[in-house]
Amino acid sequence: MKRTTLLALLLPILVSGVIAGAQSSGTTGVGFAGLNVGAGLSIGLAAIGAGVAVGMAAAAGIGVLTERRDMFGTVLIFVAIGEGIAVYGILFAVLMIFVGK
């Protein structure tokens, strides 16, 4: 994906978070709105990254399994490592929301 397309997708989210935070009363509202945007971005971008990683690992794993069936456990581990990226995104989002207040 090109950088300009990525920027065009992320810019409205960031601007809406800043506007919502500016309309809130006090400085705690600005920080809270920023935490919500950050938590959403951490989950969304981690899910996209996990999808790309799992897709590439699974495609390569299927190619390996057609020739060597005994490599199933190794292929499964590589696919699971890619899925761990999404778990890290959820973990960071939970930390931002509950610890950042």
C-alpha cells in the first residue's frame, strides 16, 4: 500500500480524535480522546499486520506441506507467531485505555 493511501486513510481518524478532544472540557478530555484514537489504531494496525503475516506464512506453509508432510508442526508454529501480532495490539490497547487514565 502506498504511503499516500495510508495517510489518506489515517488522517481523518487522527483529525477527528483531535477535534473531539479539543471540544472536551479540560485537559483530561484531550488526553482521553487521544488514548481512544491510539487504542483504536493499535488494534487496527496490528490486525492488518497479523493478516498479512498469517497470509504469507500460510501460503508458504501450504507449499512446504505439499512436499513434506512431517513439517506440519513447524508450519503451524510460524503461522501462530504471525497471529501473535494481533494479541500484542489488543494488549497495548487495553493498557492505554485502563492505565492511561
